[in-house]
Amino acid sequence: MQKIPATVITGFLGAGKTTMIRNLLSNAGGKKIALIINEFGDLGVDGEVLKGCGAENCTEDDIIELNNGCICCTVADDFIPTMEKLLERANRPDHIVIETSGLALPQPLVAAFNWPGIKTRVTVDGVVTVVDSAAVAAGRFADDHDAIDAQRAEDEGLDHESPLEELFEDQLTAADLVILNKADLLDAAGLEAVRDAISNATARKPKMVVSRGGDVPASVLLGLGVGTEDDIENRKSHHELEHEGAPHDHDHDEFESFVVDYGPVADPATFADALKGIIETHDILRLKGFADVPGKPMRLVIQAVGNRIETYFDRPWKPGEVRATKLVVIGLHDEMDDAAIIEAIKGI
């Protein structure tokens, strides 16, 4: 029996993974795709966005959400049983797409494809890492020693290595293909600087593709034919290299997420502007969710990374569905004041 190809799509918070997958599902050329989504937090925003895309080749029954924690930490408990159930279906998919949480290490997930009963039936077609080019151009993850030294001189608290920077490098190390997304926010020189930064962040040199708005053809994303699970030893994460030979657990104690309930949003533009100020004041990494706009039959999606906020109506509210506004807030545990953020959002 021919193995089913699986594409692992990873990337930091707000890089544009969900938008790219939404475009992929709508232009998959008739392929039946099963989608596994892992989110950080209790509210499955990405899954709901993708269920609303209306792609005939990927119905709601083909979309599986894993919200019980980071997929790289729950491989045995969640991912393996999910894969086994998927493979037992009479109508097997042509391709499996897995969207990891922005906080996940791809390496443990790829290694799971060597699990007995999985390896004989599924192969990793490739690991695709989506990059927020504008963020990299701004130096958020570039390996710029001069800039880091300057920051250290001003703030002794930056002497420790950033877990976010290591996570970014680990996602690049695992990649077979890197999508330089949001390229429309940069000029040619800025984009070239991003290419250089990514090349310097990993010893491996994956191929890079430029994208605007997550618009990447299915023919580029699918059919890489790498078999990445057989090369996992050459793609070890910082965490694996630091703990080789020692028993350990990978955790995300430095990250935190919570859900904020809000009433109807009368003026989406004003609401989004107010959220920008709150995000900047409280160092929020990521904010995403849905809003109820009175008088509108459709649900408003809110996606923010840094102070860049995108809003759009994705689908009509379903009959019997409770119209509500819910936002997921993600940030660093030691830097977020949950009560103050909740109060600020509810005060808009």
C-alpha cells in the first residue's frame, strides 16, 4: 500500500500559517486533504477559521483539532492516536497537512512518524516553515551580534538567551522549505536581508519561497517527497542538543495564554485601534479570535501579531450558534499581567 504523504507546517506565532493553509485548501486541485491543527490555548481559533473556508476537498469532518497542549509534548497521548484513527477511515485522504502551534518544536513531531504502525503507512512529504519576513527584517530573530550586544549594554536582563530566538532557529533547522511570507511589507533590500538572516540562523540550507498574504500554490507546498522522518537525526533542536543522553521533558512554562470574553463590537475599526495600544503596552506576542458585530450576519475574525492587526468576515453565524466575541491572548509568562490586560480589553 502506498504511503500517504504528510506535510508539517510550522512557524512562529502570527507568521501566516493559517492563511496559507486556507489558500491551500481552496486550491488543492481536487486532492482530498485531512488537516490536523494544534493550537496553544483553549479556544480553537485557527480550526474555526479553516472550517469556514468552505473547501469541498477538506470538509469539517476532515479537520481535527488538538487543543490539549503543544503537539510536540503530547505526541504519544494525542498525535499518535489521532493518526491511527485517521488511517483507519474507509475514505483515506490523499494528503495530510499538520499545522503545529507557533510554540511547537517540529522535531519531536517528525520523529513520531517513525512510530510502529505509522511509518509503514505515512511519510513526511516535507516540513514547511512559514516566516514573518517583516518581523525578521526588524531584527526580532536575526542573529545580529552587534544589536544583541547593544541591547545587553542597556538591559542586563537580556544576557540570557531568548527562548523565542531558539524556537525560531529550531523551526528553520527542521525545514525542507521556508516560506518568506508578508514580503509585500518589504522592499528588495529588506527581503534580501531576511534571506541572509535565515541562512545564518541554520547550518542546513532549505529552499526559500517568497509569499505575499500566504498565497503559495499547492504544487509548491505539496509533493516535496523528502521523507523527512528518515533525516531527523540531522535536524536536532537546541533542546535536544543540550540534553542528549539525559532524560528530560520539553515544556512551555515561559509562555501563557488565556481567553478574554467581550460583548458585541459596534465599530470594528475603533476596536482594532484600541487593541493595538493594549498589545504595545502589555508586550502581547499574539492575539486572535472572533467578534460579534451587531447588524452583520457574518463572524469577524481578528488576527494580530505585534501591533499589526488584520480583520475580516469569514463566514455567516450558524443557526443556533451563540454570537459572541472571544479573544485568545498569548505572551511570555513573566511579562504579562493577565488581570490588567483583561481589564484593558473589556474597557474598550
